[in-house]
Amino acid sequence: MGVDHSSEIVGFNSFIDANLLLDLPIVGKNYTWFKSNGSAKSRIDRVLVSEEWLVRWPMSKQYVKQREVSDHCAIVVKSVEKDWGPKPFRSIDAWFLERGFREMVKEKWLSYPVKGNAFVTFKEKLKRLKGDLKIWNRDVFGNIQTHKRMILQEIEVLDYKDCLDGLREGDSLKMAELVSRLKETYKKLESLIR
């Protein structure tokens, strides 16, 4: 009879979730382990990284190499970026989930006093908006992980208070607001990861 490893699996998955680790996209084979007689295969080996890693090396992927002597395939992590010249204007989908984002963009766009033909005006406004969005992203949108940790800490305090003597009505409303903000934060994180 085999050994039951379900508690270890649950513990490992909890560790992954608690540390917000993400599995890098895989290139090459779909499996990293092969039974020597070919009767079984699995994706046992993988590379897990933090969101901070992805911010620093956004093009990271795990490349599965050929197996040789071992029944496991080697995995190489690479972040391949090519220089295609000036970066085009881009927005982050998660920005659109932030309250007040659309209004801020509209206000900024209308505030730029640019003269010239339509093409020049559009190009110049886009350039200015790109700079303002960079500042807004840093100062307002900020680090989503930090926001998430702060919300989780506040929820933990209320959970502790609830365990001791229950929550008052104001605390219950605060808990509902925190859970709502946490859901929004998870949507933003999911959007960023995508």
C-alpha cells in the first residue's frame, strides 16, 4: 500500500498561495519527468517566481530541455527581451479596474493645450499622457502586493477581534468593505499577471 502524501501536497500548495508564487510559462515539452519505460509522465518540475520577479524580468519563461541520463528534464529560465526601438504607448488592463482612472485620463487629456494639425496634437497629447500615467501608476496605483498585504492585515485584526468577543456593526461593515477591496485587488493582480 502506498504512502499518503495528501497533507504534504496541501501544505506545499498553501506555501505557494501564501507566498503568491506564480508558475512561469513553459516552452518546449509539456512534461518534465518520464518513467524510464515510457508508461508514465508528469510535470513534476517547475519554476515558481514572485510578482517582483515578473516586474523585474517580465519576459521570463521556463524552457524544458531534453532529458539525458536522468528521468527528469533540465529547466532553464530565460528572460528574452528584444530592443524594437521606442516603446509604444500602452495601458495596463488593471488600471481600468481602479476607481477614478477613466475620469483622471479624460481630465488630463482635456487639460493639454496643444496646437497644430490633428496628427501632431494627438501625438503630443499621447506623449504627455504617457508621462502622467507613469507618475500616476507609481503614486496612486502603486504596488498592488503592498495594498493586498495591508488589506489582509486589517482583515486579520478584525478576525482576531471577532474571535475574542464578536464584531460590532461598524466592524462588520468595515470587514465587508475590506473583503470587497481584497476582491478588487485580486482582480487587478490577475489582470497584471495575464
